[in-house]
Amino acid sequence: MEGLRAVSLESILAQFRDPDAARALAAAIRTRSTRPARLMEFCGGHTHAILRFGIPSLLPETVDLRSGPGCPVCVTAAGDLDRAIALAQVPDVILTTFGDMIRVPGSRLSLAQAKAQGADVRVVYSPLDALRIAQETPARPVIFLGVGFETTAPMVASTVLAAEAAGVRNFTVFSTHKLTPPATRAILAAGEVALDGIIGPGHVTTVIGAAAWRFLPQEYAIPCAIAGFEPLDLLRAILSLVEMVEQGRADVTNTYARSVRLEGNAPALAALERVFEVADVEWRGFGVVPASGLALREAYARFDAARAFPVDVPPAKELPGCRCGEVLRGVLLPTECALFARVCTPQNPTGPCMVSAEGACAAYYRYGERI
Amino acid sequence: MENVIRLSHGAGGRMMNDLIREVFATPLDNPILRQMADASACNLQSANLQFAISTDSFVINPLFFPGGDIGSLSVHGTVNDVAMAGARPLWLTAGFILEEGLEMGVLERVVRSMGEAARAAGVQVVAGDTKVVERGHGDGIYINTAGFGVVREGVHVGPQEARAGDVVLLSGTVGDHGIAVLSQREGLRFETDLLSDSAALNGLVEALLDVAPHTHCLRDPTRGGLAAVLNELAAASNVGVEIEEAAVPVRPAVAAACEMLGFDPFTVANEGKLVAFVPSGEAQAALAALRAHPLGQDAARIGTVVAEHAGLVLARTAIGGRRVVDMPLGELLPRIC
């Protein structure tokens, strides 16, 4: 990682967390908002930031915020997780993964439990770390569990390209990567929850470009405001959506212009295009969503863990009583789930929404939105 | 209760507390242990003195990190636990578990560092033990230190002593140690000029108690960080705590590292800081005394103890919103996107 220029980051943080500006934005929202506005923040990171900064306590009653399925750990299908655990248990395999995944309960056990029982499961901060492990231990197969949306997938694609260039033969990726616009369409198409606006995911949109969200106003007459992750970013986006709702107008507004362009990030998209192809994949809570996932192209088959290690995985079992699916579709608030905070806690999670740092239930629990 | 030990069982949060309660507390039960203080104040009737005894084990990896090493840390950690009982630390014991194959030069460096730390803290290492385990069965060096001190007369510090109206003081910046160690650990290299804050706090505690002898609580926020300590004290004393996020000092480099990794600085470990709950009448003098000491120059008033929402720690966020500061669960896991 590059050296941290502490002074400039500090001034950025001060700029985007200025309490006076926040007060002014909150006041503007309260003044402008006269009718109910149900807004969905797709991204779990947004849910987390919203609660961490105490934004709901500053908003009027008319604004109802719903968390969406933007938690990559949460939407990983039970069958995929079971497969990842089975891969970890293949003799000699080193399974590398982002941290959050290890605590999610699979049908029988979690990756953390598999690790405690002897599987070599290692937390990495970047897929490049996994590649480095593969290069350092050439005799052992190293599998990287690829979880994440369009923000993370380009890094994984680049890592596969780097592995190819370096001639590494013991590195594979088990891709469960997913695409966000198709999931958003699936929520709207299901019609279970009436949404008045979408807070667009800032990091995803940095990659895919603001234009990727045009289908919302054009096909569904729903406004979308792309937001960053600082409190002022989120308040600006909420204000923008409230204004559009009040005016009966639907548009895509970009309040994260310091990071998001209309056309997105070309090199990232190019890397994705080269290594991955779009596939129909299963999302927890949604079933199979057409053209919503990324699978390794035939040309990169030798880097595909699913093809390299065809393990037998018994049928996935539902997590009894877990309503994560409804939370992910924005139909249920975490506090409306009977298990929330009573049975299901971060320490004793029933489902992934309580495990992941980006999970809605974990955010609600952690920052105090309890019953 | 799980049937296998996990890393989170040692991380200073809920899981560790549960392990202590469910596996250790009952078979070892006695009135002193039941208080669950970091250092236990024990009465010796005939001498009319109260002693504080503490023990801690050090398994840190890497052995050497910016600002410290396992040796100095093993002295500071136990000295601090004794000091947090309002006691003057006098004597330490040191037990070593060494892994076969450890280089002698490494051990010598560690022990020299312990000696320097003990001298600087004014304590003596008076007993020790050494064991060697087979290669592969240890992490180079594990150290256990136990500390023994005498509680200062007139001082009654303990986790159950907090009262509504107490002022919450913090002796300096949080997150330094955890981020400094993380910056050295394999897999996460980034350039910071950040040093661990590992230090013996007994001098700072003396300075504080000189002007604030009625201090109710003292705690050093090690694993689990500030959040863990505030929650533990709130629960033990059955009070609420309200803090002002903007008042908690955090170094820019620590804030930046935490932002990148998705960590909350309030949950990152410290090894040279203390939290004090001081009655309001003594708070101003206490803060001045901390700031006048080299180890407390960044000391700040960060909040108050309240009667409402007993057991809960609330914070006013940087933008004026409200949120709960929850007890951290266990291991810190960086975010994905």
C-alpha cells in the first residue's frame, strides 16, 4: 500500500464531516420533505456509514431508509458457501478469503469452524496476497474465494492476469462475484417493496459509471443519487432524492463526483471483460438472478477453482428461522425480525446479515437500533 | 459454548468474557476473583494493607514492532494492570515459554528490553521460570508476567465504583499500538511513522491520584480498545456512559489506517493509555495533572457517566448524530469493499 499522507486525509475527513454543514443539510432535508420517501441504499457499506454517524437521528419521519442487498457476504448463496468450505477441506489446499466470510454459518459449519478443525483457511486483505502465498508455496494449491461486487472483481481479474503473466500454476479463484444493477432490477421487478429512490453505491459506481444507473429513471421512473461514504456525501444524496421525490422528477444525480464519472473506470472494466463473463447466479434471498454474476471465461479455465476441484457438496440447508433474504430485499427491517437481538446477535449469528460488517442486521445491532 | 478454542476467544471482547465466565470462573471461584478486576485488591488483615496482584501473558507477533517489543510490553502490561487498581507496582515474576530453534540473540534483546522497562518503571523482577517447547509448538517466545503492588491508602478504585456524574478522562490518543503492530505484521505493510504507545503508566497514575484521590475507575484500554473498557465499566457499575466522538484524540495516521481497513479506532488496542472515571469535583485538577505528565500530554475529557441507559455506551457522532458504542465482539476483521 502507498504511504499515507496523513495531513491531506485529515483535511478531507474534516471537510466531509463538518458538523455545521451536516446540520444545514439535515435542516434542508427536514424542510423540503413533505411526503413519505422510502429510499433504499443498495450498499451495505452505506447502511453501516449511515448508522455509524447517527444519520437516522437527524432525518424527519417522512424519510424511511431501507438497506438493500449490497452486502457481498450476505448474498453469497448457501450452496456457494458450502462449496467454499468443501474446497477448504480438500487435502493440502490453502483457502484464502476476505475476513468477513469466515464467520458466516454454512449448512453444517462455517469457514472459521473448518479452520479450527484443521483446514488451512487464511484471511487476506487483497487477492494479490493470495497470489503471493501461491508463489511462496508452489507445492500447495491456493484457492482465493472471490466475494464482492464490481468494486472487488476488477482486483481479482488483475490478479488472475498477474498469475498468468508470472506463470503461476497453483493459483485458482472460486468466483462468487456478483453485479449490482441486475439485483436492483430484481428487487423492483418483484414489487415487494415500493421504493421512491435509490442511493447508488459509490464504490461500485466508480467502476461501472453513473450512466449504468440510467435504467432506474428511464424504465422505473425512480430517481437515483450516487453517494460517497462520508456523512456529508450521504446527506447530500438523501437531500437530492428528497428534492426529486417532492418534484415528481426522476434522474440520476452524482453527489460523489470526486470519485464517480459517467463512464466509470475503463481499465477496471477492461480487466473484468477480459477475465470474466456474465453468468446466471444464485443470490441468497433471491434465487437465481439472470445475468447477475461473473464466471471465469473458458480462456482462464485453469484459474477456475470450481473446475479444478469438482467437490461433492450435499444440498444446502436453510438456516432455520433466518429472514436474511427478506432483509436483503428491503422487505423487512432488521428490527422486525423475531430473532434480531434476541437469538441472533453478532456473537451468536443465525444468518450472514448479522455476521458481516456490511450486513444490515449487524449495523443495526452495533449502532444501537435495537428493539 | 463452542467446543474448540478460536482466535476470538483471546481478543478482549465478548467471546473472551464469555470464556472466562463459563470455563474459568466457576472452578476457580472465590470472592476476590468474582470481582473480575484486572488486578485484584487483596486484604492482608494483620498488616492492614491492600495488595494488588495481576497476571498477563504475552504472545504478540511480531516480537519486535515500532515502539516496543514483547519484552518491554510484558513489563508495561502487568505494571499497568496493577497501577489500574490504584496500587504501586513493586515486584514482577516472569515465565518464559521458548520455542526450540529461537536465536539466542533474539532472546537476549528481549530480556535486555525487559530489564530497561522494569528499571524505568521502578519495579523489580523477583522470580522467573523457563520452559522450552519443540519446534513448531510455540511462536518464538511467549512470556507471562505476574505483578504485585500495594494499593495506595485511601484509594478505592474498581469496576463497580463508577457513579452518575463522573467525568470520563482519556490520557491520550487511541489506536496507536494496534495499528503500529498491524503495520508490521505480514500481509499488511504500509508506511506510517506510527509507534506503539507501550509505556508503564504507574507514574501517570500517581500524578492523577495525587490530585484526584477519589477517582472511581481506572482502566487501560488494551485488547478491545476504548469501546471494550467503557462497556465493561458501564456494565459492572450499572451506569450509562455518554461520550463525544470528536473529543477522543486520534492521530491522523491511525485515523487514516482505520478508514482504509474499516476499523473503528475505539476498538483498536492501546498499551500506554488509561481511562479514568473521576468525580466531577476532582475532574479539572485530574485533567491538568494528566496533561502535565509526559505520558498524558494529549489527555482529554471525553464524556460523562449518567444514570440513564445503564450498561449502554452512547456517543454523539462527529456530525451531531447519536449512536451506540458497542462492545467489540472479538478479532478485528477488515472490510471487503
